[in-house]
Amino acid sequence: MPEDPIHQPHDKLFKTGFSDLATAAGLLQWQLPTAISKQIDWELLRLEPGTFIDSHYRHNESDLLFSAPLAESDCFIYVLFEHQITEDPTLLLRLLRYMVRIWETQLKNQTTESPRLPVIIPVVLAQNAEVWQMPCDFASLLDVPAGLHEDLRQFIPDFTFRLIQLASLPFTAIRGTPSGIMIMRTMKAERTAALLADPVWDEALLVKIPQNIFEMLIRYILNADVDKNDFDLRVNAIQQLETRSSAMSLAEQLRQEGLEKGLEKGRQEGRQEGLQRGRQEGILTTLEIRFGKVPSGLEEEIRSVCDSAALADLQRAALCCNSFEEFAASL
């Protein structure tokens, strides 16, 4: 898997799928409290630019920020996607930090002298395999002395968030658009090794999703390294001819891409290895011309150096040193 987190399959599937406003609205409408959801104008939902997560958490979480009219004002809906396996008690503190960043960004863009901050409704989508037993209110993090809860309440910041746990949602209970349902089913199945199970291959839904989402789902499944024969059997069992042909063609294309990438990587590694050997030989030749036969121990050490910058330094040392001993000190 590439190191850049935006190219991780989990993040790509989440961001591509739920950046679509209809898909996002389909997820959020049935997850927020009814009294709030009814007051949001979902037709005017907008995706806001930027990410607010800490850089060192980008390997296991991603985020999307939406805005929408709420009653006579506006609100933000902040969706944090967590695909780490274990629950994190500090999630609430992190979530508060991200919300503050959103407000700070909002303040920078306001021109009024008496700014009013919009309400932020935080939602956490957890791609977990086991249900997390964690509180969703910020005050639960604080060590408040017994008997002083009411007296200290005015000094304690508090908020809660909506936690959507894929581990606690049956496949059939997931609601939304066909794309949103299939994305969440697939992400849930990945955690439970069920990517070839019926809910992920529901033809009634597969025929309704856009081609780009269908392709991403196939890529996601194949990236999870499912059994090739079992995958082919699953695809061949699809009744709808167009869907089956599309899946088969895409799978073959992805396998060919993987093969070509593997061959190219092999060629690159071969070229790199050849350059390293050439540099090693150049160093040995320089030393032999200047001082005679290179001792076997020293030759071994030179051949063990593979770093390009280190080999360049050794080449300079071979040209400038006055003896084998002086050269050996630079190793």
C-alpha cells in the first residue's frame, strides 16, 4: 500500500463516495436526530474544502466537512472517518481540536466585527470489526471530583457526537443511496473478511451505482487480496450480464496493471542494483590503481554499501585518500 494516505483504499473509497452530495445526504439524514434532520435543507448541502485532521493521524482517519442551512441559520456537519481497528479514548479530544480548527478557519473568512460561529454537528464513521464501548460526551474525559459535578459544570466544555459503528450495523440496516449502501457494506465486509459475501454483491443495488463507484468497489476488493478463484466464482455468479462483463473486464485490467507495475518495479530495482554495482566497481578500481590489490575484507565492506550518497562519498574518498587505512576510516 502506498505511503501517501490519500491513496489508501479506505480513504479513497470514503472520500470519493461521500463527496457526492446525494450519497452524503443519504447517510446523514437517517443518522442525525429527527428533530435536527428535519430542519436541515438537504437540497442545499455543500462540500467545503480542506481537511482538519492531525498529520500523524492521516494513516488511519480521513474527514469531510459539509455545510447546509439549518432552520434560519447555517451549520456545519463534520464527518470523521476512522478506519483504525481499536477504539481510542482520546478521540473526543482530537475531535474537539478539529472542530476548533473549523471555527478558526471560519473566523478568518468572516468580515463582520461581531462574528457568530456556526454550529458544528460532529459525526464519526468507524470502520470497526468489534463494537466500541466508548462514551460519546466530552465531559466523560475529565476527572471531576465527586460531589462537584454541578458546581463545576459551568467551567467544563462539553459536546457529544454521533457515532456510526459499522460493527454494530447489520448489512440490511444500512440506509442511504445505492452508492452509499454499497460503500458502507463493502467497508464493513473488509473488516470481517466477508468481501465475497452476498451483501457486497447485491445485484439489485450494483446495477444502480455509477460506473466509477463500481470500479472503486472492485479495486477495493481486489486490493484486499481476496482469493482469486473465489473472486472469479463470485463474479461468474452475477446474473445481470452487463454487470458481470464489467466486473470481469475490470478485474482482468487490474490484474494486468498489477503485473505491469510488478515488472516495472523489477526493472527499476535491476537498474538501481546495476548502478550500485558499477559505483562499487569504480571505487575498487580506483583503489587498486592507486594502492594495489584491495584487501578482501575492505572489498567486502565496499560491496555491502548500497546507498547512492554513501557510494558517492566513498568514490571521493578513494580519489583523495593516501592509503587503504585512511580510506577505511571513511567507511
